[in-house]
Amino acid sequence: MSHAITILVATMSGTAELVADEVAAVFEDAAYVPQILLMDKATSADLKPGSYLICTSTHGTGEVPDNGKPFYSELETSRPSLKGVLYGVISLGDSMYPNTFCFGGKRFDELFEALGAKRVGKRLEHDRRSGIYPEDIAREWAAEWITLLARHSSEIQAS
């Protein structure tokens, strides 16, 4: 049986979208049906109970990328209940800015949690200065995250 997962992408330069494409392939290999949704095309109505992966870079002084700002603002303003939403976060950042490192992902993580969603696993925070390509570490993280997601999905269905 295959399970759907929506990958919500906020990006400035396209790196987060590239990471989302690579992670989607990992999900497909594990019998998931991934859908990539750029956040400038997303609304709170898109967030139904189910599985989501937030894949975002960080812009400026720890801000959400421009294409994610309207979606983030709508969620912050309308405050929909995200009960039944399981999510994970891949956050891209640059440790040259330690006070705002990976804040794009941190902001979405905090907001989803405040709205009642349940994060599965730890947030992946990739440092642009690490020398590791973000898509490489994201593929490894996603393979582990799928196992955690399956466990949490069955817990929710059992309750």
C-alpha cells in the first residue's frame, strides 16, 4: 500500500527545491507517493490530516524565503488546526550567521507545532559550509525519517 506525502518547498535560489526532488525519489523507492508543492502555490486549505515534509532555506536575517512568506503569514493569521498532520523539516542555512542559522525551518517547525501538528523525528539542519551537498544528507535523513513516519502513522490510525 502506498502513502501520500506532500513536500512543501520554500526557496530563494532553488536549492531547497533540488533537495525536495532528491527526497521525493527516496520516498518513491519506499512506496510513498510524493507531491512537491512550492509554498507560493500553497494555502492553509492544502493542509489536511496526513504527512508533510517542509523543505526550506533561510533568507536574510533568519526569514522564511520569499515564496514561503505568504503561506507562513496565512497560517500565522488564520491559525488553522493542524491536528492529524504529521510533519518533518529539512532546513537549509549558513553557519556564518549563527544567530539565525536554519531559522526558515525553525519558524515553520514552531508554527506547525503551535497549530497542533506533530513533528516526526528531529529537524535536519544543513550547513552550507559543511562541505556536504544538502541533497546527499537529505536523502540519508529521509530514508531514516520514513521509518519513523510509518511508526507514527500507525500510532495515529490505532488511536
